[in-house]
Amino acid sequence: MIINNRIYNDYEDDDYMGLAPPRRERSRSRSRPSSFIARDEYELEKTRRELEAYKLVNTREDYELERTRKELELLRREKEREEDEKRYKNKRELEAFVSRKELVRAQYSYFSYNLN
């Protein structure tokens, strides 16, 4: 007796007989393998590297700028110190000259008074 009932004669589904290899279920999400870097991730990483390079360059430039500023400040202080020393020396020389002049004037007054 041949039964043509589709329920019993459905041999298209080989799983029923155990002959077909197991089927892999397809994931509905189209996620890429973890080794694949998405364009957004690549762009983000590229931008991060560029930012690090920029910071490194700016850090060097800032260091050089700060070092130059300190050197200029030291030169300015040294020049001011030299000028102060020069002014102090000139002032001492002037005071010495004035005191000698007053001494000479006093001596001249004394001798001219005694001569009269």
C-alpha cells in the first residue's frame, strides 16, 4: 500500500531521516567578525593617533617656549643686576667726589680764613 499523504512522504526534509548534516542557523544581525575593524572604528583610531601626535608636538613646542621664556627672564634679570651695580658704583663714586670736594672746600675756607 502506497500512502501519498504529504505528512508521511515529505522526504525533502532530510533531517527527518537523519541523513542531512545539521543546519546552521543564520543570525539575523549582520555583525562582522571581531577581527574586522569597522570604518568608524578605523577613523576613530586614526583621529586618536593624530591627536596624540599633535599633543606630542605641542608639548615639545610648549617646553621649548617655556625654556626660552625662562632664559629670556634670566638674561633680563642679569642685565638689571648689572645696571643696578653700575648705578650703585656711579653713586658711590659721586658721593666720594662730593665728599672730597667738600673736604677741599672746607680746607680752602680754613686756609683762606687763617690767611686773612
